[in-house]
Amino acid sequence: MKFAWPAALLVCLLPFSASAVMLKQPIACDMGKNCFIQKYVDHDTSRGWIDYKCGHLSNDGHKGTDFRLLGIPQMDAGVNVLAAAAGEVIGVRDGVADVLFRHADKKKIAGKECGNGVVINHDNGWQTQYCHMKKDSIAVEKGQKVEQGAVLGQVGLSGNTDFPHLHLTLRKDGKTIDPFTNRGMESGCGLSGATNWEEKTLEKMEYVSPGLIGMGFTDKKPTNESVMKGENNATELPSDAPMMLFWAQIYGPKEGDTMTVKLHGTETGTLAESSHVFTGNKADYLMFVGKRLKEEAWPQDAYIGTITLTRDITGKETELLREEISFGAAPGGEGGGH
């Protein structure tokens, strides 16, 4: 006996229409190693926000996917932005300065929050938009036909952004679509099956929350800006450095999570340790501990920095993140590294 599916139910079961655009990774980096996704499309139509996994990696009204670099030195070295799908360039903007939003002239970027960018039309009403690209890096022109994977420019720090990243927005007939669900912002979270990412690309885009942005040693108090500029990544310190500090920066901590950073030596034991319990969800968070020099020189030792994040899951404290970094030699000695 044959069974006919109701038409409405059949539409729900189909992962996406045959005309859906399929995307490749739009940024030339090693996902999960030297770049990562920090924010997704917001699926909460109220004043709050929620990502497609029902997590908090988004912000209110966020209409794209943010591919973040580790820092400004990586941006300066050059990371290409790639066409996620073949199409025709219908919009280009360049000339917006690469400046942290906190330092930017707000009047100059009003109406240009996307910064330098490119818009591409694809078949069947699909469109992709690429934002926050590096000034003077745009490599295509309006009206130009591009193949999937073509270089459009480079990741930058232009427009409304406080970290170097590519913001990718996908639209169908003018409506924002989440490429992880092939559905609109109003569709809610927790849906599965549909996607606009090609299979090999999706395999590289593991959802990670919380995740590590970076960590390192320094003899100066780190800030979000100095860390982003790569100024706190000493591979060795003078034996008479006035302070020894270990810092770690993470993204995606949730209310109730506990972040612990610890600086210790294999022989000298714990030098400093501190924990922080989050009273709300955070996009990212920088924390550091350290010790001032009290003798003439730091003891000859191998020094290690450890970052952990734990979360209460159904009444059990669970470790979600644990990473460490060490000097390969004592401070002031030869070498060093991760």
C-alpha cells in the first residue's frame, strides 16, 4: 500500500529546496586553529539573543556569521576573504579605516557599519555580503563575475567592530538566512538537518562554546587591546623581570561558569591562581594572574600557565575547557614556546 505524505508535512521534511545556494568557507584560515566562529545569526525575535544551537553566541539582531582571527598581527600578515559561492559582484565599498570601534570617529562610520565590503548576487535570489574587510584590499569590481573561492580582499578591522573578523550575511530574496539552518531569523533554535554549507566545509565548522582565543606570558599588565595587538606573547622574560604574568582570553562563557587561571613552576609550585564566577553570559573575557619579583632573579624553572573553565551540568561540575602553555626554558634562558 502506498502512503501519500501531506503536502505541508513534506515541505517541513525537506532539508532545503533544490535551488538553495551552497557555500564554501569564506575565509582562508584553519578553522579552530587560527580562526573560529564567535557569533552566529540571532534567532530570538525579542530583545535577547540566541544562536541556532540555542546557545548565546550572538547578539541582539545579529544577521550574520562572524569568523574571528586570533589578533591584529594575523590580520596585518593578510588573510584572504573568499567568495562563498559563484556569482556577480553588485556592490563594493573601500576606503574605511581599520580602527578599533572604540577609537573610531563614529560620525565617519555612520551608515558604514559594515566597513569595507563586497556584495555578491547568486542564482535564484540568493545573496552574500562580506563585511569589515581591510582598507585597500578589495580585489573585485562591481559587475565582475566571480567563481566560488575567488579572492575578494582580506579580513580587516573596518566599520563597527572591536576585533578583526569577517562578517558574512546570507540572504534569500532580501531576507536574512542562517546558513547553518537554511531558515530565517524568526525560525527559532534547535532545528537540524538543513544547511547552506557544503558538507566538507560544515565538517570544519564545529560549534565550540566556550572556546579559547589565546593565552600567553608577559611582564606587563595585559588589556584586551594589547592582547589583540600581540603585545603580551613573550617567549622568554628577563631573569630580573619585575613581574611574571599569565593571561588567558576565552569566548562564550555562560552565567554560572567558573574560569580559573593558574601560574606555576614545575619545581617552585604555584606562583598565582585566581577564579572568576560569571554572573552573566559574556561574548569574551580576559583574565590574568601573576607575581612580582621579590628576589634578585626568578628561580631557574619551567613555568606553566593553565586555563580551565567548568560548568554545572545537571548538578555535576564539568570541565569544558582546559589548556596550558609553558616556557620551554627558564626566564631569560634560550628558547621558549608553547
